[in-house]
Amino acid sequence: MLFVDHARKQMRRRDVDALQVQRCLLRGEITEGPYVPIASRTGTWRCNIEANVSGDQLRVVVEIPEDATSILVITVIRVG
């Protein structure tokens, strides 16, 4: 699991740590996708995953590279 700079900034801003993101990815369900964003420069697939983690509903947007060795966390959102 790798984080883009935007995801790290949003995690700090929303007080979410990497363990919470990991739990969301492990326990969550896909709520949107897979899709390729209209403005995508790479044409890489993404999906949104949501789960209740530590009493907070989180949404993690991930990108799945073609090599599929690791997922790329694009952003993290507290839902609700």
C-alpha cells in the first residue's frame, strides 16, 4: 500500500492514520467502481472502499496499477 501526497495531506487533515486506512481496505466493501476517472492521465482503474473503522465511517479511494504489486491510496475521506 502506497500513499500519494494528497492522501497523506488529507489523512493529517482528517486525523486518520495508516492503520485505519489498512483496516478500511481489509474490512470494507467497494461502494463505487472499478472505474477509470474521466480526467485520468494514466487510464488506471480506481475504486472507492468504505468501512466503519474505530467508530468512524471512512472512504478510501485507491488506484490499482497494471502490475498489481501494490495499491495506491489516492485520498481518504470521513463520511458523514
